[in-house]
Amino acid sequence: MGWYSAAGVIPAIGAQSWQEPGDPHLRTALHDLVTQCRENTESFVWLGLFEPTKPEMELIAEAFELPHLQVEDAANPAQRAKIELDESGHGLAIIKLLDYVESTSDVHTGQLAIFIGPWFVVTVRHGSIGQLDDIRHRIETSPSLRAHGPLSVFYAILDAAVDRYLSVSDSVAEDVEEVESDVFAQTSIANNANRIYRLKRENVEIRRAIVPLLITAHDFSQGDRMYIPAELKPYFQDIGDHLLRVSDSVDTSDNLLMTMLVASTSLQDLQQNRDMRKISAYVAIAAVPTMIAAIYGMNFDNMPELHERYGYPVVLGVMGIICVFLFRAFKKSGWL
């Protein structure tokens, strides 16, 4: 928890952590903190929660007078991303946090809910992704940012999240280029379809994080959000532009992956056709000596060359000549 003003960090009464949410002392400490913050109109408090229990959320909701429906959304780790702020910049924003795992090329997702009030910010984080220590340090060391109150925390969090979106989308785009090279080099054909499908799944994770924010991104880019002060509008426009860039990158990667999936399937079918032609060609070549040997194996007396001294090598020679002729013919036609 932090209590901030434009002048710096303000020492606050202890309500830093708890073991029992129903502890009367904690309720009293939160009440005193709220009273202090309301009286000091030039300050705001930021309270961060990590995967709180239901009693903990109820206690915080009561202390900060948070709307019941918004509290339910914040407590749901699978909630859809959204930004619902009124004209004063107060309300709830739910941001998906992304992380790229280099070793497995996976995209992991977390969630951060941000309650923004006139004198407070309450963040509720789900998942191991999205440590806020760097953002707290940025708030504590930037008087010009703190001067904008709770909105400064919202901006700093959104800026960090969108920068991470860019990094993750760029990493996925590099994986797409690598798979594209493998597909058209016709290496590991059998595994390419599986790799493409996995990349499409990771691309979907990015899409789920950014698509609900695109309307807000357009508003940021055009400066249409009334709650954003003039000093911060260029910074929010930058966030909006980055979100739109990530959206374009995701669409491009998705289209490339779909094209590669079709190409990989076609190449795999083509390879199977080539294998079948080779098999058919060798079967046809092997059929000639098999047929001749089968005829001579019927034990008839009156057969050509049966009693000739050189009959056996002559028949073998005929078999060999025919097989060589067929082999050359199939080789010339591209079947072998």
C-alpha cells in the first residue's frame, strides 16, 4: 500500500497486511486511512491486492465503497478485459497481463483489475504475471506523474502492460517467421502443422487481451476521453497507437499462420503423393520378374527355353532388361 501526493510519499497508518480479514483492528485501521485520505484532498492512496479471498474483497469493497458488480468482475480471474471509466476518470479497468516464455514459445496470461476513485486506486492481481514494484517506483520518483492523482497509476500500469504486449507480439512474430522458413524449406513437414496450431493458440491469447481495448485505443489516439488531462493526452495517444500496432501485428501473424497451415498441408499431401508414386513405380518394376517367375513356376513341359542350356540366364537377362527399361522410364517421368 502507498499513500502519495505531488510532494512525495506520505506515511500512512498501518493497514499493510492481515491474517484475518475480519479483524476489528484492521477494519478500524482502514477506516482511519480512508478518513485521512478524504481529508487530504491533494493526496491519494494505492492499495494492491494479490488474489484476495472473498472476505478480503468484501472488507476492501466496504472501506472504499466499491460497486458490487465491479467487485465481482475484479474477483473473477477469467473476466474479459475492459475499461469502464466515467467522465471523471473513475470506475473499473481490467487489463490482461502477458508474458512470453522463450524456452517453450508459450504466452502466459494474468489479470489486473484497477479500481479508480477520486482519492484512491485499488488493484487486484490474479496470476504470477505482472509484478507492480517497477510501477510503484515510477510513481514514487515522478512528482509530475503523481500530480495527476489516481489517473497516474492507471496510466503507468496501462503503459507497462501495452509495452509488454508489444514485446510478446514481436516474439510471436519472430516465431512465425521461423516456422515460415521451415515450411517452405520443407523441413520437419510432419511437425509443422502442430507448431503452426500452437502459434495460433498463442496468438489468440494476445488477441483476447487487446481486442476488447481497441475502442478505447482509438479514443486515446484521437484524444476523445474527457477524463484525460491535457498534459497526459500525448502519453495516452502513444498507448493507443501501440495497442493498434499490436492489433495489426496479431492480424498479420494470424493471416500468415493460416496461409502457412494451408501450405504445410498441401506440401504434406504433395510429399505423400510423391511417396505413393515411388512405391507404385517400384511395385510395377517388381511385378515383371514376379510374373515371369510365376509362369515358369507352373511346371509345364512345353515351355520356351525350358530345356535349352542357356535358357535360365536368358530369362534372367530378359527380366533385368525389362526392369532397367521400366526404371529409366519412371525416372524420366519423375516418379523416381
